[in-house]
Amino acid sequence: MKRLAAAALGAAVGVRVEAALMARERGRPDPAAHDAFGPGTGETSRLIDMDDGGVLHVVERGPVDAPPIVLLHGVTLSTLTWRYQLDDLADRFRVIAVDHRGHGRSRAGSGGHTLPGMAADIAHLLERDDLRGALVVGHSMGGIVAMQLAAGHPDLLGTRVGGLALVATTAAPGARVPGWSRVVEWAAPGTERALRMADRRRFVSLPPNDLSYLIARLGLGARPSPTHVELTRLMHAALPPAVIADLWRELADVDLRSTLPRISVPTTVMVGSRDLVTPPHHSREIHRLVPGAELVSWPGAGHMLMLERRAAFAEAVARAAVTLAS
């Protein structure tokens, strides 16, 4: 009886702690509360047919003859990630945001969901739109895709790709974990089966509840905007689990470190000091391995730099793009 009473007391305390935590998090002053995340004036949205039968969704804003910036989002996200940048940079640049295959409105063809396939999609876009000297900005998985683009399509460097901005990303997620590849190999079959079962049952990965909010909040740094947390949760929740099932093993075990010294275009590496998803040591390693790379770090920021540090992020991206165009 005493144990039951103790358990009940513990549960009650836990509920009250959770309620207090959520009241603090959701009640935080929110300067983004009235920000609009719909299409901006003059923005276009188009679907591009891919060679394998897939469809690539692209959102674009800005003068077609301006220096191009191509924005690549992270896993489970979408072009919504770049709402601020489409607004803030389009007066000076041709800003193009891409939904990776399986994300947003893009759909994979026979090639499925793979990192080389995503890099090939970007190569196709660059050539199809005849983009030259583009700054390719890759966040998280998008940064991996940008590095994969440089490794798999080196002929584009210095011609269609003028430079890279690698944002809150990694070249090798498990580099510091002994036996990481064996762990991934052991865990992958069960993880993939569970994700495919979740997809068949139409499971939503982050439904609208307090726990999902807190999980999404881990992607942001100190004192995040509740609007930004909820936007992140909504993007996560929209992704079918089957896409993660296809990508999980490849994302977990990718290692592009050996290719980084061959990157021959100006590269800026950006990171937040409180990034829990791709901690700063990953960015420092990329900075060390890419010849002449610049490292930009924002104290207190987390993984979603384009939301958390809107003005400073736009300034850093614009500076990198202007340098390429000069």
C-alpha cells in the first residue's frame, strides 16, 4: 500500500513538473508569434520531373538574373525551413529552396530515397536552370547532400557551384563512437521494420501534444520562440516514416570526411554553440578538413539557425554570396 501511495505521489509530482515546464516553454515571450510563413509576394512554386520518374518541388523568389542561392533543408523538414531567407534575401539574390525527395511536395522515383540521389537531384536542378556560381546552403542533412554533391559531381565546383555554406551539419555522425558502424548494422533492420510498420498504420511521428513539443524543442537553443518550435514539429510530423526507413542507415553511417580536402570552392561552416543534434565538434571538423573554410558560431543557438538567428544568418549567407559574385 505504501509503495502504491508513493508511486501515486511520484506520478502527481511528475504531472505538476511537466505542467510547470510546459507553461514556461509555451508562455515564453514570442517575437515570432505574428510572423507569416505563407508564400511571399512574387514567389513561385514549381514541380520538376526527374529522370527516375520522381518529382522535385522548388520554391523560388527574387530576380532571375541575380546571383543564385540554393537552399537545402534537413531531414524531416521542408522548404518551410527557409521562409525567412526567402523573404530576407530575395531583394538581392535569386533564392531557390528545394524539397528533397520524399519531403514536402517532392516525390522519389525508382531511385528511392538516398543521399547520392538527392545530390543528383540538385545537380539536375543546377544544370536544368543553367545556374552558375550558385551558393549552395545545406542545413543538417542538406549539408550532407551539399558535401555529397561536391564529392559526386566535382565538375560542378567552380562552374555551377560557386561556394558552399554548411549549416549545423556533420560529415560523419558516428565518428567519435567506437564500433559505430557495427551498432548501425545491428540496429538498422529492426529500426527499419518499425518505421515501415508505423508508415502502414499512418503513425504521426510528432503528434500535437506536450511530449512532441518538447522533442521538437531539442532542436533549438536557449529561449526558443514557441512559434519556431511548433513550426519544427509540424514539419517533422508531415514526413512519412517510410522515408526515414529508407534513409536511416545511410544517414547514420555516412562518412564524407575523406572527400572534404578536395572541396575547391569557398566554404562557410555555421553552427550554434547549443546544437544538440549535430554538436559543434562536427562543424569544427568540417572547418578543419575543407581548405580555407570559414567557421561562424553563434553562442546560445541550437540546430535551427535559420529560424533562431534570422538577421545574423541572412547577413552571413549574403556575405558569402556577395563574395562569390564579386
